[in-house]
Amino acid sequence: MRALFETEWTDGCAGEWPNPQEKDVRRAPLTVRTIHEILEMKFDDADLILENGYAVKGDLTACCGMGGVGKSRLAIQFAFCCRAGRDFIGWKTRGRDLRFLFLQTENSCRRLNSDIARMLSGFTPEEQESIKGGVFFHTLEDDDDGFLALDAENKQRIEDKITETSADIVVWDPLRDFSLDDLNSDKFMGETLRDILRLTKRGNPKRFPLAIHHAATGRAGVQKTTGWDRSSFGRNSKVLQMTARAVINVAPAKGEDNSTIIIASGKSNNAPEFSPFAAKLNFETMLYAPDEDFDLEGWKEEIGTGREARVTPKDFRELLKRGQEYEKRQLVKILDEEKGVGKTYAYRMIDEAKSRGVLRLNKVTKTYALR
């Protein structure tokens, strides 16, 4: 029966099934240590790519923020500063010999050309040569370049490029485009992160994965940048928070532009969390630097004085995919993450959307969909 499935049905994952002719490959036994062995362990500070512990070899770090806020540009600046031996937004770096591979699907060659040229202008000629020798970008030139969802073929394509570039750091930008399904699902978020970790660390367990992820938008999203809700800033943050060792939140400081951003800690397992601060973009070099004059407390007060979030029929149509079925708990989760409303209010709005004809209920499957 297994042979029949292998030959007649692959579900797009040909090559993923183990070959019965090959030697059985099993996972390594569980590692268990005594307290004495744990206390005897020594750790190499050279593994700290950022001295503050937010980028450590072998550990997953996530950078979350709204679309267009500057996450990709910050990640590129991080790579350039490491290669140049410079501080990154005030943080000490240790990565002059590290090689970076950016797997990205959002920025065209024209955009990369413009941004990189200006960013390099902020470095010396010697630093520029070091940067150029160790930073690589996946570019959008052929029809398949924008499709990197992690099926069997794309996994191999990505693994090949990691090997060819001898990358030490792999940037996954944005996380959404590597998933085969909806990342609002815990199952698919977990599977995507596991695949990213396996691909990044295959052949080199100290290779560092950096995931760029989208956050909820609007005032409700910005309010989660700091404080009690900082761990739920990114979309479907629960699984991401459990998997990542460090999370950095990035949000706009002003409603009208992204020239000044707020950088805050979402999580840190390796070191104390840093205090949130503002960073300002230099439009000549397209590099960020801490803005010491920014009134952070005033910003917190400003974003906290808005009216309570409300959900409208338009919100449902923008947040949900037409033709897709959703369980009620999924709708509650989406409304909580995207609009910042509580569960009780979300349940009430779903019932109201059904009564008003915005949603239809399938009484057999107990699922909702847009009308």
C-alpha cells in the first residue's frame, strides 16, 4: 500500500517520503543532562552576533512590524553594520566575517538598487568592500522568483542557495510568503517555522535564522508595540513567541509617515529585554539612528488615548478571504490580532455580522464565510 501511495499520490511533495530501499533514518535520542553537567557547560560569547543577546548563532529571531514600516531596511542595515564592524542602532555587533543571504519576495531589483546604493554611501570604501563580499539577495527576475512557499521543490532551491553562498545568516522576508497555507493557523505557523529552522541549520547548527513578520495594523496594532501586549504584536504571535528566542517589534512613531520608528522588545530568552526607543531615518543614506530627542512617553500617551476599536462590515471583507470557511474561534482570533478587540466584543460582532448578512453560517460544519 505504501508503494502505491508513493507512485500515485504525492500531494506535491514528491521526494519527501523516505525511500524504503534506503537505510532507516531515525531521530537522535533525546538529550538528558544532570544538574552537574548543565552547571559545567561553557558558552562562547562569539555566538552573540548582537552583544545584547537579540541575535545569537543557531537561535531564531523574529522582527515584527506593519507593512512598509522599514523592517526589511533595518535587516539590511543589520547585515551591513555586522560586515563593517559597526554598531547597529546603538547595539554592538560581532559579525565581520559572517555571510548573509536575504530570501525576499517584496522588493524589486529597482528598489534594492536604489536603497542599497544610498545605504552603502554611509560606509567607508573599505567597509563597502567588506559588505559587498558577504551579503547576497534573492531577486525578483523570473516568474518563479516570487513564489517561495516551502514545498519540496522550493526547499531544495533554497537549500542549494544557502550552500552556494556559504551563508551564516539567512533572512526570511516576509515569513508569510514561505507558508503553504494560512499563518493564522497554529498548525501551519508551527510547520512553517520548523521548516525554516531545519533548512537554515542543515549542515550548520549555528547558522542564524532571522524571520521578518507582519504585525497588526492601525492604532490597535501600534498599541501592542510595548507594554502588556507586546508579545502579541505580530500576527499569530503565540506560536512565533514560543519558537523564537528573541522578538523585536517595530512600529511607526507617527500616523502620517514612517521616517521615525519605535523599536521595542517583544521577547528575549538570552538576555534582559531592552527599553523601547525611537530611531530616525536619514533619507540621504537610508540608515536608521537612535533619536535621543524623541518623546517616548508622549507617544505612549498619544496612542493610548484613541477611541476603542470598532469592527465594521468593511473590516470583515478586508480581513477575510472570499470563499474560505472559518471556525468562530478563528474569526475571534483574527479580530483580536487585527483590530485589538476583546473576545466578548468579537463574538458579539460575529453574531451581528451574521444577522446583517455579512457572514453566512454553515450549520453542518459550524463554519462562517463571507456572503
